[in-house]
Amino acid sequence: MSLNSPAQQCLTELYPQMVKWRRHLHQHPELSYKEQETSEWIAAQLAELPCEIRRNVGGHGIVATLRGRETGPIVALRADMDALPIQDEKQTEYASKVPGVMHACGHDGHTAALLAVARYYAAHPDSFAGERRLLFQPAEEVTPGGAKEMVGDGALQDVDVIYGVHLWTPLPYGTLSTKPGPFMSAADEFEIEIEGLGGHGGLPHQSIDTIMIGAALVQALQSIVSRSINPLHPAVVTIGSFQAGTTNNVIAEKCRMKGTIRTFDENSRKLAHERLETIIKHICEMHGARHRLHMKIGYPAVVNDEREASRFFEVAKQLVGEEHAVMADAITVAEDFSYYLERVPGCFMFVGAGNPDCGAEYAHHHAKFDIDERAMLHSAALLIGMAEHYAGEKK
Ligand code: NI
């Protein structure tokens, strides 16, 4: 799809509407699993269109199906819709009206762009063959994740391929990016509680010191990445919280730690979990302490299909020019788009939304987060471009 295609023209006409949609959502954010009004609002926008709507798919999810002129591939396009528990600190007329809740990740823009995609397909049924299935997904930010529940509720039934975008402020507006293979990491969390024996700080031989054991554990857990996992397979083990003890002369009876594990392949993930359990068990046993380990399994890694990632570069080049269609590095944040990619081939893509001139210079999940809204046009054009490139190939 070139910049002058009918789709691009249609989207350009829809742009003011896209901004209105996005700003409405931005002012009325809802937390993960609580997107009832957002879901109703999306359904109301879709109700005007000649499309089939399935509501309450895997929670507050909506699946909108648009059919083309003849049978053909079923292409799924996905947007997430949930916000975050952050107080909006932006000084704009469209700042959040809900105290402590904010669209600080751009999901409002994803939804607005997908609504524009729906409008385009509804207005041009003769321009495509097959089905375009639009997935408006809730609860991306909180495990178990809305994607998993939508998949469980049949959202991907008979789907041939799926595409999704994330507006991304670390990338300048005008740039599009992804990579083949592992793109975003799996993220699993854990909590450890060590129980020793409290006592007098001057009489350590009569107690079991959980601070010493915890410190040994923090050190030993770093050997998972440095000594157990293949150095060519990226991984992170972080202890983000370590709490124990009260004062100078008391041996801490309990020590609590919290951490996260990031990996890009299932072998490394499994190995990291096994080593974590083994190391904790043996270090605690060695010192005569008891322990409790609680694992919270997060999203798997986002793994892009090789063919679909190369399709991205063909489509993105036409949209923004070769120099702005860039190969991404893998990144150690998680996304539940992985659950779709476990089932069907597809590609998850970053759309540059950063621009200091319009205040879009803050990281995702920051209280002053904002986007260059024009990036929504790229999001919609990229989704349609990918879908039609795929469908053209399957003729
Ligand atoms: Ni996000």
C-alpha cells in the first residue's frame, strides 16, 4: 500500500475522528478487567457499521467481523484497550478525568486506530477478499491477560494470520520497527520467604540468620544467567525487593524477596525456573532455614513469524520509506500478544510515536506519557497494509 492508496486517503479523512476517539478514551480510562464502559463505547462506535459484532469475548473483549466481496483469508487485527493505575500529570485538555487511572501506554491510540480500520473496511467491502476480524482486547497489562482469555473464547477460530501494533514513544514518529523471531520477553515473577531463627545479634551461633542466607541467595541467583543459560540466549534475573530485619542487634528471623525472570525462549525459561528452585532449596537447607517459593507465571515471549516479519519490511518501506522501516532489537518487556502468536503466525510491530515537540517524550507507564497522535495513522495504515499484502499473496 502506498501513501496515495485509497486506504491511505480514507484514513487521512478519518484522522480528525481518530483523534476525537483517542481523546475520549484518554479522558475515560479504565483499569484491566474493568473496561466495561470502554467496551460498551467501542461497541457503540461499531454498531453504526455493517459488521458482525461479538461482545464479552473472554471478558470485556469485542470481536468485529467484516466480510469482503468473496471468500478469502481470515486476517485478525488486534488492539488492546486497558489503562494503568497512574495519576495523569499531563497539562492537556484531554488529560484523564479519572483520578489515579491513566492511558499511559497508548492503548487508547491502538483502539482508535483499529476503529478507523473498521470504518475503512466497512466503507470498502469490494476492496478485499475474506474476513477481517478486529479484536478489541481488554486486560493486556495484568496477568493472566485478556489475550489468553479471548483465545480461549474462540477469537482466533479459523484465523490464518494476526497482526498487532504498539505505539512506541522511544521510537521517533515516522519510524516503524519490528524483528523476526523472539521480539519481546516472557516475564515471570517470584516471591521467596526464608524462615530462620531470630535471636541476639551478639549470639549468632544460637540463631539462623536469614539476612546472611538471603544475601547468599541474591548472589547465587545471578549464576542462573551467567552460568546456566546459553550466553547466546538473552535472559534477566532481577531481585527487586529484599526485606528483612528491624534493628542492629537482632538476628532477622524472616527475609522476603521479590523478583522477575525475563527470557525469550521456552528452554531458557524452564531452565531458569528449575535453577531458581534448586538454588533456593539448597542454600536454605545448607543453613538450616525453611523457605517458601511462590512463582507467578506471566506471558510467554512474543515470537514473530519470520515470513510475516519480512512482510512488515516490505509494507513499512512503502509507507514510510526504507530508512524509516528499521530492524528492532529484542526487548525485555512482555506483551500478551504472545498468546495469539502461539496459535497462528503473525507479527507484532512498533509504531514510532515519540516527538518532543508535542510532549511525546516520556517513557511508557510514565505519569506524563503522551503520543504524537499522527502515529495512529501509521498504525491503521500498517495494519491494513499487512492484511492486504498477505491477502494479495494468498489469491
Ligand atoms: Ni502497552
